[in-house]
Amino acid sequence: MSRIAAENFSPARGTLGIFSHMELGDISSSADTSASPTLGELLKRVGDARKEATGDGNETPVHQVVDLTDATLEPRPLPFVLSFSNLTYSVKVRRKMNFPAIFSRERNRLGAATTASPEAGESLFTTTKTLLNDISGEARDGEIMAVLGASGSGKSTLIDALANRIAKGSLKGTVTLNGEVLESRLLKVISAYVMQDDLLFPMLTVEETLMFSAEFRLPRTLSRSKKKMRVQALIDQLGLRNAAKTIIGDEGHRGVSGGERRRVSIGIDIIHDPIILFLDEPTSGLDSTSAFMVVKVLQRIAQSGSIVIMSVHQPSYRILGLLDHLIFLSRGQTVYSGSPTSLPLFFAEFGHPIPDGENRTEFALDHIRELEGSPGGSKSLVEFNKSWQSMKQSNNPGRSSETDTEPHGLSLKEAISASISRGKLVSGATNTATSQSSMVPRFANPLWIEMAVLAKRSVTNTRRTPELFGIRLGAVMVTGFILATVFWQLDNSPKGAQERLGFFAFAMSTTYYSCADALPVFLQQRYIFIRETAYNAYRRSSYVLSHALVSLPPLVFLSVAFACTTFWAVGLDGGVSGFLFYLLTIFASFWAGNSFVTFLSGVVPHVMLGYTIVVAILAYFLLFSGFFINRNRIPSYWLWFHYISLVKYPFEAVLQNEFSDPNKCFVKGVQIFDNSPLGAVPTALKLKLLDNMSDTLGVKITASTCLTTGTDVLQQQGITDLSKWNCLWITVAWGFFFRILFYFCLMLGSKNKRR
């Protein structure tokens, strides 16, 4: 049995994992009756995860210590070892423009150089900054490896490098698990990454948040009752029982505490019980008690058979007692790598012993900062660490012997298969695969299940904030009411025809402007989406499709409200069939506008910038729609904008719906003079003018002669190319087109990797 396995079984460790090897089904029915019971079975039998007598949900669960002296017990699987060697990562940064320095460099280049030549890849305007410089080490399951250092030392960069969050080609060095290079696809499934920020939906409860994560990460072969069992066990492990029914909360809604939020953030990423867990400063922003509880949870996760790697800024004395391995970084270089207990000996041999009673990590960090501010920097400590590590390795060769690529003959595939058989990786992994890539599925669920879960989560969030839709519906109703009262019962006179044109232009543009509220929806969820898709919780296509489906019911309500408010009040033509087509056109406009704004939300990074772009582009669409200037009057170099205008097609559709009747007259007899200076002339004189026009034209024109029909109005507006149904289908097609563009934006813009 390995050293780590022995430590996990020792009462000195204090706690044991609660659900690491827990079978989600009936253990007795699923396990081989001839096999010895596993540790998870024993823990379940003795009733682990009992609360302390006080029942305080804020305390982490207390576990029973199990006597494992029975020789028939099957030993714990051999440990996973994540090894990394010679990790180097550099980026190019802009130089600060300093003209004296530029001239000095030019003189040095022309004359005898007094400064070192620039490094490869540097130029006059850029310089190379090394964030990681030849870092090596290893992390084992059952242990917490903590990366420490001052701000800018490279802690988060190292975590990203180990988690494959740096683009290929940018990172030099190797990262292996049990001596084998990990494929990116496999790493996504067997690992989890907890970001520094708590990216959660504020209106979901703790239990709902974890349940939705279970729906995404656990396969559909597991029943809903077993997923609930998993969530309940996780709630107990995280010490969140008292907060299970409390919403996460935000600035406007009171919710759980900061420490509880952090534990929920960890919980949603470990729902599938990963083998490797990466955390970027999980204790930042927390008080000492909350931070200790978070690391206590991480200790139990490690003891369940996981590798836990975290960055931490400055751990307290209590937290230091929970850590197994430390790596101190200084400007991208390793200045110490070893156990916390060896830290005093290290600095004592370096010539700076740690005073009694002083926090070891605080002393180490303070001393590293002092060295960084000195002329030689921390180079002396880096070199001493290398020699100290070499001496320690030569004195303790047993440690290095455990890092063989296949300990006791176990390959990576066999080690993962052994973990799967004991309950790890409940995301649907199989132990019958022939290769790394086929060992685990890329996604735990099919597309339609992902869509259903995403839609349910979105509806739940919307239902918790009904005031948002109520305000939007109220705004549409108020706009419709104002239009109805301003354009009340338009007649069929020339002025009435012109007012109809103005009503339709304003109504169609209003539908698009009212869709601007869709802009912050994705912007607020962008980083949640990136976090969830980075480790294959669901497909991007599932998100796009569910986002579109969930947006349709509110658009139907808005369309019906606006159409019913304006159609009969304004006195539009067409009867029931005309109303239905008008309603469909309004709905198509809302759909196209919502899709357009959603696409922009995937492009722009900020809400205010997005609103500015939306208002500007919609104004251009209205300008080139054909209302202010006919198509044949638009300059040829702007004609392309007329055809991509989203307002053009619904505007032409409702105009044809209103003026397509050739028997409906809008200008009769003397009404021909209404829109001219002759409109103020007495009627008798107008009739005499009509008689003179009749004699001149040879056509009898009386006071009742129809001079302009609805068809004539359409021709005057240049609406002759497309039918109203074609205009409707094009508007709908615009909506699908922008949804497709939104999908490509997510494909290209949500790659959460450093360059």
C-alpha cells in the first residue's frame, strides 16, 4: 500500500471522504458478491457523514474513523501522480514609450553597446515577459498541493498550465498523469476547474444549483432519484445543509454567505467526482473561518481519491495544517517545493531561520518579497532550492521511486478504470474502452436532454424575477396605447394614407428597439457559459437552441399585446385575416430583433457599448427601410444597406397587408388637391379645376372618381418586388441567420485559454 493510502487510512488524518467511493445505486446489487467490500461500502455501512451533536450546518461533517486492520480488505487503488516538468510560458507585452531610452538604444546600436542585446522575439515596441520559468513538480491524489506567492508571481498561470488552459504552442514543458501525456478531451472529463470568482445564478437555491449541475454532468442512465442522492450527499459534504433552500443572492437579493457561495462553486464542479481538481485562490475574499472550512472540504475531496491543486495567497496557520505540499513562486520561478513541515528546515539551511511562533508561510512570503526588492532578486533562493531539492532527492530515493510511469504495472487506463469501478467519475465513464479518448464520453448527455435542462434553468430564473418581464410587457403596452391614441381611427383620405405609412414605420421600428433588453441576458451569463462549456457540461449548440426556444413564449405575449392594442384602434384594414397576418409580422419582427440583439451580445464585451451599437444600427435600419426615402432615391453605394435593413421587410409586409386591396380608394376627386397648395381653395373652384383637367386629359373626372387605390400607394412607395408572405419569411429567416451567427460567436469567442 502506498504512503498516501496509508495516510488516508490513519486516524491521524482526522477525516475521511464522504462520497468518493459511494455507489449511486444499491451497492449490494451492483457490486460483485465475491469481492471484498470497498472503503466506500464500509463508510456507508457505519453511517459516515453524521453531523456533530450541535447540528450546526455551518460546520463540516464529522466522520467516523474505520478500523481497516482486516486483512481481507481490498487495498485502495494505487495513487495518481500528476507530474509536470520544465514548464515555461512567456508572453509579449507592449513597451512603455520612453524616448530617451529609445535614443539611448539607438546610440548603443551605432556605437559600442553598453547594454545587453534584446532577447529573441523582442522589438522596439514589445518585450517578452516570462510568467513561468522552468517549473517542475508533482501532485498526488490524497494530497492538497498549494501554490503560493505574491501577486504576479505566476500562481494562476501555473494552475492554468496544469489544467490545459494555455493554448498549444505557447506552453513549453510536459504534464503527465502516471507518466502518460493527457489528451485534452480526457482531461476535461476527469478534472474540474474552480475559478476565483463565484459564477452562479443568483436566483437559484443552493440545492437547485447543484441539481442542475448534476443534470448536466451525470449521465441520463442514472435515474433522477440517484442524482438527488448524489446532490444531497454533496450538500452534507460541503456543510451546506442549513443553506440548501436559500437562494445564492446578489447585490439586490439577500442570499448565502461568502463562504457558502465558494463552497457551492466548488460543489458544482465536483458533482461528477473528478480525479483532478484545480482551484484558483478558493479562499480569497473570505474570513479565516470560512476559508478554513473551504480548505477542510478540499482535504476530504483529496482523501476521496482526487488530486487537489490550488493557488492561495497567504494561508492562515490552521489552513497550513491541512496542506500536504507547497510550491512557492517568485516571478515565475520556484523558490521552494516541499511539505509545510520542511519549510523551517529549508529556511534555516538558507541562513534565515523562521522565528518560533511565527506563521511559516507569512515569514516565507515576506522574505521572498524582500529578496525580490533587492538588486539580485530571488535568484539566490531559486538556486538554493535547486541544490536543496537535489540533496533531498539523493537522501530519500524512495519518494522518486513512486513516480514510475506504471506503478506496480498499472497504466493510466488501468488506474482510471480502477477508480471508475469504485465510484469515481460518475459522468458515464466506462472501464471497457481501448484508448484514452474512448474511455470517457465527450458529453454526459445527448443534445435534447441538455436543451431541456438549460431551458428549465432559464425558466426557473425568469420565474423568480417576474418584474423584468412585467416591465417589458408594460413598456410594449404603453407604446401601443400611445400609438393607438395618436393614430386613432385613421380614415381613407390622402392624409390618412400618409399617416398609415408613419404608423407602420414607427410600429415596426418599436418592435426592434423593445428587444434591446435581451442584450444583458447573455452578457451576464457569459462567464458562467464559458466555465460550463470549458469542461463539456453541455454543447454550445444546446445553449443556442434552448436560448432561442425559451425566448419564444415571451415574444408571443408581447406580439399579441401590441397587435391587439393597435390594430382595431388605428382602424387598419383586412378584417380577421388582416389581423392575423399583422400579428405574425409583429411576432417575426420581435423574433428577428431578439436574435439580432442576442448576436450582438456575443460580440460586444459590455452592456453600455452594446446598447450604443444597437441604437445606432437600428436607426440606420429605419433610415434605409424605404419610409424616409424610396428605394429608387437611395444612392447606389448605400443600396446594399437597404436590402439588409431588418425594418424593410416587416414594413413592406404590413404595407402590403394594408394597401393590397385594389378596390379600396384613398384619393377621390377633389382630394387630389389635399396635399398641395390648392388644398385651401374652395370646393367649387376645385370642381372647376377637375372639369378643366378632364377636358385636357380626355377622361371624365368627377368628385367620386377614384384617382389613387391601395395598389397605387404601394407603387409610389416602390414596394413591388416581394409579396407580403415573402417579406414575412425573410424576416423570420433573419432571426435564424443571427442565431447561427451567435453560435459561431460562441464557438470562436468562448475558448477559455491563454495565448
